[in-house]
Amino acid sequence: MTGKNYSLKLSDKGNGFVDSTELRKGKLGLRLVDGLVKQLRGKIEQRNENGVLWKLQIPIEHVVACQ
């Protein structure tokens, strides 16, 4: 993503996820987060690194335009 973004990182030290694609399809909370990030023209990443790491990026200009 180019330009300035709001960035949010969430992590834990659990077992992580086996397959994030399948997990997102089945869990309502994750589907809601995916939908909101898409509406705000953002990006979401998930990695398994000593647990799970979620990184969300939302363009600042789009958040200001929504207010």
C-alpha cells in the first residue's frame, strides 16, 4: 500500500492457525473483519510466527473520507 496508513498488529503466543483461508470462511468474526477491511480499502495479513500475527492496514485518506 502506498501513502499513509493506520496500522494495527495483533499477536499471541499460541499454536497459530493451520490454514487461514479455511478458517476465515468458517468464522463469523473473521469474516466481519475481512469485510470491514475491504470496505475501508485496506489490507489484512495473517502469519504464523511463534503464535499468530494479524496485521491490518487502512489508508488514512479513506478513513477521513468516511467521517
